[in-house]
Amino acid sequence: MPLFEGNIRGFSVEEITEPSSWWSDDEDADPWIWRMKIAEGHQFAYAKLFDKKAGFVSLGLYPKFACYRRDGYDFDTLYECGMASMNEKKIMDVINDADGPVASYELRKKSGIRKGFDTALTSLQMKTYITVCGFTRKVNRQGEPYGWHVSLFQTPEKVFGYDFVRSEYGRENVLGDELTDIMKGVLPGTDEAQIREMLK
């Protein structure tokens, strides 16, 4: 489910929650807080997954979704085939070399990317090679947190398990139809073209 309104009317967190709840700091009602708890709970995948905007995928569907989005490629092969940018590779190198999750501001600094960082970061999320696994805040010289919460990134394989995430590999040719049929059940009456557009 997308966090914000997308191409399927009525199918987003934004459209089914009260506008007054957003950014209210009410832990029970504020979707902006929910998204942090969901990402940290690792029972759903959370990242920019739908039309370059944030959204959620249940773990039950995530292996199908990831394999479909990746078309069966691991990232190294994708890059070697010329289907990923140098900026994307720089970000993946930082994440793969890190001992744990990496904050977005650390990724920007360590990757050395001067132009196109946000585009590459979003692309990797859309392709499911990285996911948000939590949030943090910057810390000042006194050790005190400050500013907005920022995303922590990791590979889905490290968050949810390598074998689990790749359990649908080899079935990429049929997964588009399977996911479309599943979403037809969730969204009866929705045009199939809209569903496929959301899933791609």
C-alpha cells in the first residue's frame, strides 16, 4: 500500500486516515510515526516503492515483489549488464561494506556522490535492492540528537534473510500475473492496467 495518494484512488494510507492526524505527534494516530514503527518492526518492507514514493509491502508478498522488480537479477549482475548507474553502485558498495544499517546522510558522504544522489537512492529502493530498516537522528558534539528523523538503509537480504528474499528467484516470468491477481482480490473492480502500473 502506498503511503501517499497514487494512481489507484482510495488505495493509500493518506486517503484512509484523518488529515488532522498527520504530523500530530500522536503515536496512536499519526501515520508519519506509524511508518517509523513499521520500518523498525521488520514485519513489512518500507521504502520508496510506488511511483518513487513511500509505501509498504507485507512480508508474505515481499519475495514475489522483489523478484518481480529485480527481474531475477542480483545487483552486481544488473550493474555488469549496464542496467544500474555508477551512483547506484557507489551507494551499494557503502551499504555492503558497512557493519550495519547506514543513515541517508552517511550514505551521501561516504559514497562521494556530488550530483544525482537522491535519484540513485530512490532507484535502488524502487528496484528493491535497498530498504528502510529504521530511523535515526543526527547527533551534535555534545552527543545530543537533533533535527528530523532520517532513514536507515540496508539490503533486504540482511533485514529479512537472504534465502527468504530470494525464494522466488527463477519465477520472475509468472510473478507479474500472480501479483496482479492478488491485488485484484484486494482491489475488486480496479482496472488491471492501473494495478500493473503500480506494481512495475
